[in-house]
Amino acid sequence: MNRKPWIATVCAVAAAALFSTLAVGDAPPVAIDGFSPKAAQKEAGVEAKLEAGVSREQLRQYLRHFTAEPHSAGTPANNELARYIAEEWKKQGLEDVVIHRYDVWNSLPRKVSLEMISPVKFSASLREDAYPVDPDTKNPAITGAYFGYSISGDVTAPVVYAHNGNPEDYALLRSQGIDVRGKIVIVRYSNPYSYRGFKALTAQRMGAAAILVYSDPAEDGYKKGKVYPNGPWGPESHIQRGSITYDFFQPGDPLTPGWPSLPGARRISPSQAISLPKIVGIPLSWRDAEPLLKNMDGPLAPKSWQGGLPITYRLGGSRVRVHLKVDMNNSIQPYYVVEGRIRGTEWPDQWVVTGNHRDAWVFGAVDPSSGTAAMMELTRQLGLLKKEGIRPRRTMVFCSWDGEEYALTGSTEWGEQYAAELRKKAVAYLNVDEAVSGSHLSVNAVPSLASYIIQATRGLRAPSGKPLYDEWRAYRKSQLANKLGAGPLPDSELVNTRLGSGSDYTVFLNHLGIPVVDFTSEGPYGVYHSAYDDFYWMDHFGDPGFHYHAEMTRLWGVMALRLANADVLPYNMAFYAKRIRDFAQELKVPQGASLDMAPVVASASAFEKAAAKFDSQLAERLKTGDVDPALAEKINQQIMQVDRNWLNPEGIPGRPWFRQMLYAPKETYADEELPGITEAVESKGWTLAQEQAKLLVNALQKNTTLVNAMLGELGSKPFRGTGPQTM
């Protein structure tokens, strides 16, 4: 690897710095947020050890092991990987290794078929082609096309083309006199992404009998570039499997909403489960979709609906009739979450939680095995440090989740089981799902953690030899070019602080009030959830040489270590306050509506003012030397409470599981800010909107009072002393 050792003088942005005052290209000060100078020096040495030890060859071996067999949730292959991880963690030196069992409603196919019966006969293969160059594609355990949680059904009906399957698409069909009730709709996987579960729910709401979701080459195939096995994009037979659960209403096991699905747990019936679909559905390759689409009758589809196939797209509705039969084995099956720890020396009851899901739709080289490989290499390195006598100050908790692909299941059940303990002890949750599909870093996080993440990237080198910060910055600027124009990219825009759903951080952020980070290294990736997301694809297109797997492991390690070892948790709460103010000011309230957002804006500004003063004074105090452990403990507990205070115990109206007042996912999985207020505004429920705004004002005032109390602690007590610092 062409990289320079991390040194203590290459750090970034002092804790007092607000993003609004950062100048592009400023030289970073000599500091690490949350650390005294002495502690920062020790931290730099530990990070250098970890970074130097990360092995690309070991990462390659881990990925090869995790992609050897298809391993969807509820299968013996996936359960065997749980046992493997547990044994590896014990060998690596992790402590308290345990496998948790949850009995959940699982969904696997028995038999799926699709035939066009008119105007011509055609039987869809619903399978992916094998390629001699990639022996894994010949594995007989590869399933055909299916959707997790589709209901079983036998439907014969005309087919209607409904574009992306969003509500506005059905409105256009109605304007053309096309009624989808009782019919089968065929829709595209869309770009920008719209969750397939939302497509299924929309079709269900419209009265469709079934839904087919196909991969159009305009989105992820030959219109993008070379296709597998000659390039990273999807070939003609690739199938994007997936779940169509409505987990934007209620994630986790559909039959135990809000409580853990432990063996013997109380369960509701499937008919009562709000997250279970009531529609038949399957995914299709474009090869299987093309005969249906090219035989369509009806009006010409709009220009924006025309896809990448060499046909004229029409809306259909009568000429093409198909027979779809889906027989699903929906039943209770055990899922397994693996947990391991390295116990902290000073604050063992403060937890830094990291996790990645294990289950895949087929081999899952990108999703999720690249993340699993990175986590295993990270724990291996931390285990080696532990053997040298180097432990973290806080406890580090590692989790291999099961069933993420179905309903964010394993993480949700674990989070529900240990909810009270996590609310008391969890410092943050660091999530990696797809660690690597290319060379471009992308980071999502709550605003309070943005500055600390930027610091971590400033001290790391990308595989090119350039600072990771610089490469991330260039990529992020290209993403936001339309928004920002030719001007410089401020650091405030580097981390995406608008959080939706779709991965295992959901239970931590939205249900438990725990700060989260979710990050990946992304690139051209057209084989998502298909059999071609395998070791060959990664080795040839995603990350030849496993340089970016190593980069992600180092970044994950540095971020985890800094949270585990900081004297005072490195949260920039003033930036959180600024973002809340932004969210409030962006909310579109119709003129004349009986909703006043001014108190929210004023309360956010007051919180920002207090938080900025705290951040500044804390940074100054940390520069003076070592930290008194008792005072640090008290302040850290108060800092952790800030995020808990964003929770509304009653939840969002209509979605009580989602308790976070600042964030929730839309039905598309996209981000929604201030969800309680936003959804009330959208439904013109002004009394409810005002009530939700008042709840947020109360939370902002509560956190302002809390921050002022911390300021008092800083001002009234000596912030010095000698505390243990072993990692």
C-alpha cells in the first residue's frame, strides 16, 4: 500500500469549530476532537498500529469464505456462517461471544412460474445464466426469482406497464383511461431508487392483483456500460431479488411488533401484521420482461417512460395476458445474531456498537459480505492489540446481524431485546452494510458526528496515495454539482445528514435515540441482489486487489477507536442544532395554515448558541491537559442524553415504532426530516402539526438546559487529573 503512517500532527478541526466557520483548504490544527494532547498522542500510536496491520490478503480470504455459498436468512448456509463468525471471534480474542436466537416470520419460495398466454406463448425462465469464467454461477443452490414476503397466489390477468410504480404513475394511467384493478402491473426498478416494498404497497393500494418488478438496462444494464462478465453492469438475465415488506411502518419480525421475537414469544397473526404485503409479486430480468413489454397494446408510453430496451414502450392493459403462480413457504424460522465484545478498562458500561448484516440474497459479495469481511479484519486487528495489552477505555460491541434483507430483522430484534440497556449505555452505532462496490467514499450520519468523521478521513490515505479527505471531497462535490454550482464545497456538506432507512442503523436511530454512522465505498454496481454479486465480480470489478476493503477497515477502526477512547465524546452539537433549524425553515407550510414554526426555529437557535459555547469551552479545556475521570464521566453521560431527548415515547402519529422526532424514512426509504410535523402538514392536520411542533420545542429546550448544565460543570470544576489510558 502506498500510504504514510498516521502521525499526531495530522488531525483536523478542533471540537469548537463549527462547520459554518470552516474555510476550504485550511490547515488542520494539532488536536483530535474529544482528546487531551496526551491522550491524542497515545491514540495516534494505537491507530497507527491498527492501520499498519490491516491485510488485503486476509480481507480477500474472508470475502471468499463468505461468498462460497448462497446464504439467505433462515437457511442452513447462513446459520453455519453465524457459527463460523462466533468461533473466529473467540480465536481472535473477543470476549462474551454469544449467538442470540430469534424465531421470526421468514419467507422462501417453493415454486414460482410466469407464462404469457396471449397474444403469444412465452415462459419466463426466472433464472440467471451461468458463465464458464465464473464457476460460482453454476452453483445449484442459487434460487430463481422471488420476493421475500410475497403472498402465495395464482393470477391470470392482463398486464399494464406502470413505469416506476409510484403514485403519480398510476395517476397518468388513469388519465389515459387505464384501470389497474384486478390486473398485473409491471414496473421498473427506478433511479433515483424507490424501495420495491413501496412499489408493492402502491400497487396493492391501487387494487392490482400482482406486481412484476424488472431491471431495465437504462438503470443498471448495458446503457450504463459493459455488463458482467466483461464489466460491472447487469447482464440480460440478472435478477434483483429482495423483500417487499412494509418495514417503513414497522421493521423487524412482522409478528412481534415492538418486542423481541425470542423463542416462545407472544405473536400476532400474519393477517394482523401491518408490515406484511397482501399482494403477489416477483422480480424479473429484462430478458424475461422484454417479451411482455414488446407485445403491449394501448397508448404509447410517455417519452420519460421509455426505457433502455430496443422496443416501443406502451401502457398495455388488454392484449398481453399472463399467468403468474407463486407458492411461498412463509413460516417461523430461527435467525441468529452473533455478538462479541472487547470490554473497556475505564468506562465498561459505555458501549461503542458496530455491526454488519450477514444474510445475502445469493452470494452477496458487495451486499453484505464486503462489510462482513471488513468487520472480521477489524476485529482481528483489535484482537491483536488486545493481546499486546492494549484495550479500549469504553467497551466495543460487535454484531453480525441476520435477516436484514427481509425486514432489518436481526438488528431490530436485538435492539428491542436490549432497548433499556442500549439507551443507557450506547455511545453510537457504526454501521457498514455494503462496504465496497467501488472507489468513492459516501457517509451518512447524524450531524453531531460529522466533524469527527471528517477528522478521521484527514488522517488517512486513499489507495491512490492522496488524503482520503481530498478524494471524498472531490466525489461529494461531483454529486452535489447541481446544487452547489461551481463554488467550493463546504465541509458541512461532506457528510449526508439526511437519513432515511434501508439498513441496520434504523433501530438505533429511530427507535432508541442513538447516534449513527453509515458508510460505504461505492462505484458502478449493476448486479445488486443478483447471483452475479459474487466473488468474481468483486475480484474483477468492485475492488481488484482489495485496496478499498482495506481503506474501509482502517476508517471503521479509526472511527470506532476514537469513540472508544475519547476523554469526552467528540460530538458537535452546535451543528446538530443548525441542521434542525435548517429542517424547520425548509418545511413548506401553506400560507394561512394554522402552524407557526417560529418557536421551533427560535428554540433551535437557542440550542445552537448554547452548544457552540459548550463546544468551544470544552475544546479549550481539553487543550490544558489530562481529564478528571469523574467529571468526564458526568459530561459524557449528559452528552449521550442529548440524542435520547429527541425521542417521543408515543412515536410518530400512525407509526408509533418510529420515535425519533428529527428523522424517519418515507415509504420509499428516502429521508424525511421532522416526520411528525411533516406528515401532519401533508395531511393538513394543523392541530396535530402544532402538537408535534410543541413536542420538538420541548425537546430543544430540554437539550438547551442540559447543555447549559454541562457548561456549568466545565466552569465550576477543575478539568484536570490523571485517568487510565490504555488503548
